[in-house]
Amino acid sequence: MFKIFHTEKPVIGMIHLLPLPGSPQFTDTDLDKDSNADITAIQQVFTRAQEDYNALKEGGVDGILVENFWDLPYFKDTVPPQTVSWMTRIILSLSIDVPFGVNVLRNDAQSALAVAHATGGQFIRCNILTGVMATDQGLIEGKAAQVLRYRKMLDSDIQIFADVLVKYAHSLGNQSIERAAKDTAYRGLADALIVTGSETGEQPVTKDLETAKKVVPDTFLFAGSGVTPENVQSILVHADGCIVGKAFKKDGKMENAVDKKRVEALMTKIWELR
């Protein structure tokens, strides 16, 4: 049992924030052109985040992960100050009363720590904590030394959930799942590991989950993509918990809002497993 959640097989639901100010897709194209564009557009972001949080909370998830998912294309390292400011303000507006975390894409774990620290979050997600990955943003190097020292400077106990060979990326040197899991846990000092499929909504390879858990048995393992009511039982044979985004969306489409009925459908399976 992971100490943050106090339950077996915890499920973390995703809040994928709409485009934030400064990102290319932040727009008011569907709104009244006579209105104040910036204020009206940001109100959409706040409203969607609140609706998604309500659906996840009422649907029974154990935790929440807030992510700037629609800020495409992503910076590979440090995001601009306005992203940090708006994520902080949005999270505070939600008054989240379940354990929650922050992910600042593509790999700004220090900003994620700053936002979580300011808002009362219990964990962050770091896509690349150790090693070097070739991504659509270019080569991204893990910054475990900086991230762990920044957490120490904050005097914080915020947990670091780190991906092992993260989706939409390829390891330089074709690093094995065994080596990546060990390095992330024992050299990068991640508090929990995440194994995903190769892209959003794709189920992790069962062998990858099994291998990661086998070589790092003392570290909590999350399945980070592709979890559905149909496969959750088989996935949780190897994973200790899961992070769910796409399966909770209306019609299973990433661009849609969270559908409470879909949340309840998966959580019913989880309660049966428990």
C-alpha cells in the first residue's frame, strides 16, 4: 500500500488542462469576438478543470494528477513563468480534497515541484528522471540531481513518480527495461515508477510491467496508460496502481471532458478487486 493513498491498488485520474495562456492553441475561436478574449478563454480552462475534477472525485478515484496536456508543442525542459503561474492558480481554484500531483510537460520536474509545493500537492510526475531519451522535442536528459536537490531545498516530502522508458520516446543506446527501472529507482531515487505503452491510451506491455516489478520489487509501480475496465484486472496483477486519462473521457476521446459514468465503471472493477 502506498502511503499517500491509504488503499490497495490506487487509481489516479488525469486532469488534462486546456491550452494555457502563451501556448499556441490558447484561443477564443468558439467564443464571442466582442468579449475580452484572454479572460473568456482562460475561464474555459478553469471551467473544464473544475468539471473534470468533479467527475473524477464523484466517480471515486483515489487521486488526481493535473497536467498541462494541451500546451502543444511542449518545451523539452523549462516552461515559461506564465505556465507555472496559471497551473498554480487553477489548482488552487479546485480546492482538491484527495491526494493530488502535478506534471509539467515535457520534463520540467522542478516547476512541477514548485507548483505542488505551493498548492499542497503530494506528488509529481517526471517523464525522464534518469538517462537520455530521444523525443519529438529532441534529446532530453534526466535531471535527477537537480530535481532531488531542489526538493531538499524546499524541505519537502513531495513524492517523485518517474516514468521508466516513457511513451513517445526512445532510449539512446537501447537501454533495457531492467536497467532503466533500476537506475530510476536506485540511482535517480524515484519514490514510485510508471510504466506505459508507447503512446497515450496504449496499454503497457505486460512483460514490461512484470519485469519492472521483478527487478525493483520494493518500489511502487503504476501502469501509466491504456488502462480500461476490460483490462484493469490483468494489469493490476503486476502493477500496484494505475494512472487513467483517456478511458475516463467521454466516448474515450482525449479531447473530451471526463465522463463520471466512465469513471464509475472502472472504479467498480477496482472495488471488486479490493
